[in-house]
Amino acid sequence: MTPRKKKDKATVTGAMTAAQDVTAEVVLDPHNPIPLELENVFGFSPGGNKFIPFFAGTDCFYGFNNFFVNILQARTQSTTQNSCIISKTNYTLGDGVYIANLKQGQQPDPQWQAFVKRANPKETFNKVLRKVIDQYYTFGNCPIEIVKGVVAGKKFLHVYVKNQLDCRKSWPDENNESNAMVISRFFRKKGVYNLTEKFNIRIPFYESGPGLKKLCWLSDTEAKGGTDGAISTGMAPTGGIPVQRTAIWISNEYAGYDHYGLPSWLPSKIFGMIEFDAAHNNLDNMNNNMSPGGLLTLQGSLSDAEVLRQAKIINKRYTGKGKIGRTMVIGSEESIENSKYTPLSTIKDGNYVTLDDKAESKIIQSNEWDQAFLGGHDGASKAKSGSYLNELYQQKIKTVIKPLHRKIKDEFFDPLCEIADEWLGTNWRTYDIDIQCSNLFDDTTEASTTVNGLNALYALIDKVSSGALPVPNAMAIAKLRFGMTYEECTEIFNGIIVQAEPKITTTITE
């Protein structure tokens, strides 16, 4: 048997001439905690795909401190940051996807119903949406892959949210536009890389509207071998029919920073580190690291073994759980009458409670969120009325939640519906697909039992009756504000007789 020849490093092409170790360790530079570097630096993934690093100098061969990992670690280390993202994701997803312009009694397309239940072999469409929202709030970016193909003579369309740690944008063209997404485990793999490994794929971005759509799709030629491009999706073989895939990238645009988005909470990253370090410092104090509670000097003709035995007895009898006040014991050959115990103060200056509150406030502020939605622990928040919380929630819907809904509709739902109509022959572009905000409480009770609720409902009825507000608009407001069903809104507003403006008539008499 002929032994396998090792590849000469000189034959390896790309941006790397030798294997390098990669670490995901997060090191916060106090002078430059957010490493913005406006340099034209690029990197190569295995196979030679040229990509744009997420922050130059930290995300390519020459340092490789993966900043996406840095952001993820900043979230997991901060209780407040993690709570903000989970809470915002839950409120933004709300009751999930729905079709806003369905008429009473109208049923959506059966293919749409099937797609909502199974956007890919393992996930519902609402679960896909949750991943989109979570990654957007965490990283300020969300890569999405859309796959189409044929199985047993039947067309399918699947959607996958890719892990941000595995994805980068391709190097831009002469117009400074990136036109593809590069996917590779290379971007987070630690250790030595084999530049010939096959787990690497470059997927073109989809472009909506007229144009040559063939350029927006990548065919999996490996499907002929029965793998169906398992590089990306791990789907079952398609019987030799190539699967095609395209990509969508949703990002939180940041003025002055090209290509990638940034999370809105990034300016508070250092406060998340403070929150973690303060808790860690308290834990260190509780465990009494290098903070002895006292010094016991045993004097007399004691051997080292006897001093050690006495030290074990003393520590076992007189120090409690957590080692608080652990006593150091030393021996001396002087008179036994001179033995003594010297207590040591372990009190340290610094109010960590105040520091933690300040860091928590800054983190919530940078997330554009409110403590009331995180299970506020202060007495004032408990005393706040339901109407106040509802008004606060309506404000967050307008300023935080709905802007992301519009972005998802424009950059994800619209292209998806266009692809479905062209591939599956559906008519989804006629649907007003939206995400339903959940109600903070049962607002139908507010509309009938509180003064504010009654006034708001009467104001809507008055505007409809005067002709100042169309019935569909009033129904949409009532559903959002009070959580009314379509039937309840129809019963209230469709029975209103719109008052016409009085006509002025003149009678001429002789």
C-alpha cells in the first residue's frame, strides 16, 4: 500500500502561507473596545473565497479575534443584555406571522398554510422568524438561505437561518457591493486549517424585481453524486436533480460602516463587561481568594507535622462554608505562652450595587427598551397602572418593534413571496404578510371598563361616523389597541352610519 503523501505548504494557495492557531478568546482593549478600522483588508476562506472581515484586523488571518464571537460572549456574560434580547425577541415575534388583508371567511392558500407549518424539514416559519429576530438583535446581522428543488417530482421551497458565526459577505465588486454570502465553519474553527476542506460555499444574494435571476442562484452539482449539497442544508438526496440556493442578508445599517450592520446595544458593551466583572469580583470575595480572615501563631516546640495537624483541626472547626474567614496557621519555637491570633480585615471599599444599577440602566437604554418589560424589581414599577404600561408598550411598538417588522417585510417576506410565486406558482405577493403584535393584557376588558379605554373607543367611532377615518383603518387600530377580533370590529364599525355634510339649499320666492 502506497503511503499518502503529505502536501507541501508551498503548494497551498490563498492568503495564508502557514497554518496558524486561532482563538476565540475575548480581549477588551480599554483604548479601543469597539475595533472600528476603516481599512481595505480582506481574507480568504478555504477554497479561496474572498470575504469581507467583520472588523478589519480581528476577523481574518492576521489576528483572528472573531468579533461575532466577541459579541455573543458579551451577551452571555451580561444578565441584563441577555434579558433585553430575549424580551425584545418575544415581543417582536408576538403572536407570529399572519395575513393582514384576508377578508372575513377567506382562507389562505393551502401551500401557504403548509409552508407556515414547515418552512424547512425541521422548523415552522414562526421558529425561523424567531431566529431572524434573535440574530438581528444580537449581532445586528442575519444571514438567510433560501433553497428550492424537486423531490419525487414535487417542487419544494425551504428557508434556513444560518448561524452568524459561519457567515461573511463576499468581497465587494467595483461598485463596492457584495453580491454573495460565504459560509464556512472555518470562521469559528480553532486550530490548524486544511485549505482544501470542502465545507465551504459561496451563495449569491437574491435581487428582487426584473433581471437575470439565474445569476442569483447557485446549483448544487454535487447532487448528482447523491449528496444534495449537504455542505449547507444536510437534506436528503433529490434523485440527481440539482438543488438551487440563494441568500438574503438583513442588517441593522450603521452610518459610516459599510456592508455589515451593528447591533444597537454595541455602545453599552463595556457596561456588560462591568456587570460581569462586578459579579465575578463579589464571587471571588465570597470564595475568599487570597483574603485570609486571620493569622494564628502557635509558639512552642512543635514539629511541622504537628502545626499542620493543628491547622487542619482549626480550619475544620472554626471556618464555615465558602471559606469565609479562613485562618492561616504558623509555628514558632518560642514559648507557648506567646501564641496569639491576629484578625485580618477583609472589607473592601466600593459600592457594587450602585455600580451594577448604573450598568444595568445603560444597557437597557442602549437596547431602546424598558425595565418594565424585564420584570422590574423596583416598587415604583409595581405601582404603575395597566394603562401606563400599555401606553409604554404602544410606544415601543412604534419605535422598536414595527420598524423591524417593516424591515423584515421589505427585505425577507417580499423576496420570499416573489420566489414562491415564480417557483411554486403561488400568488403570495397579493398577501399583506405581517407579524402580529401580542397584547400586553386583555385589552377588550379595557375598552369596556376603563375611562381611557372607553374614550379611545368612542373617539374611533366618532371619527368613523364623521367620515374622517375609513372603516378598515379604524378596525386595524382597534385590533392593535384592544385586541378585538375581526368579527367584533365588524359589528362595531360596519354598523355606523357615516354622517354626510349638510347640504345648503336656498329657496327663491317672489
